[in-house]
Amino acid sequence: MHQREAKSDLASSGGARGGQLALDAAQASATPTIAATARIVARLKDLPGPLLPVLHEVQHELGCIPAEAVQTIAEALNLSRAEVHGVITFYPHFRSEPAARHTIEVCRAESCQAMGADQLAAHARAQLGCDFHASTADGNFTLEPVYCLGLCAQSPAVMIDGQPHARVTPAKLDRLLARTLETTP
Ligand code: FES
């Protein structure tokens, strides 16, 4: 079976097999992370294919998917930690550490690549002093790749804190970063 299909099957399994005892114990946990994760799993575990909805909701609520949340999710959905970790690492959207104050997503898909996204990505890495999937030392920016923002006709495209920007040159990116810090430091 292809790796992507295998991950997809894994992401759609687990809810029907229970894990209620683990969930009850987690909900009574003293740590806010585990308690919040257990609440989310309890709410979503009966969905068909609960793992991905749970991961999305945990990241939405906690800002990332911490290691202790992985343990709780695995036990409650009767999966191994390695299986949950495998799905988290397979999808670039999921993060194990909290993002910085601002998130910069540079499109790396085909149309943007043809219009200079590689140079733009190199410029972003140099300016921020960090690679993709990492944050600047001052905690201001997290740099992430994204694969098509629906702005292919106006490539290359960038998303900053959920706001799309088209035809982004290195100079325009510098202005956008400066403006981001000015308006929401
Ligand atoms: S390929 Fe970059 S926006 Fe579509």
C-alpha cells in the first residue's frame, strides 16, 4: 500500500475501538494540556476517522500538538504514539511547538515556483534567519511552506497571519514584514 494511502487509512481509524478508560483518566488529569486534549477527544472520537479532526482541533485550541497531547490522543483512540506521531509529521500543517507571534507562509507549489518562489523563499530564510518549520530567535515570525494559496495567476504568493499577498517580490516581502511588526508588534 502506498505510504500516503496507509497514513490516510490510519487517520481514519481508531474511534470505534474505544479507549474510554484512558480518556476518563486523562480528563481527570492535573495538567491543562492533557485535560483540554481529553475534552476534545471525547467530543470528536465517535466521528468517522476521528484522528485528523482531533489533531486539527488540538492545534487550534493549544496552538500546537504537544508531546503530552500525543500520548492522550493515542491512548484514547487505541493507537500507538508512533502512529499518531507519524500522522502529525506527515502533514506539514501540524506543529509540535507553538508558532511565533506571526506566521509567514511562502507558496512552494508549481506556479509560484515558475515565477520565482525559490528566490523568494531563500530571501525569506535569509531575512528571518531561520528555515522553514522554524521561528525567528526573537519569537516574531514562524516560516512555513504552503502548497498553493489559490493565487496562481498572481504568483508568487505569500500568506501572512492568514492574509494572502500576491506578486510578492523580495522587496515587497521586506515591506510586508516591516508593516506586520508595525501594526501588530
Ligand atoms: S501555486 Fe502558489 S498560489 Fe497556486
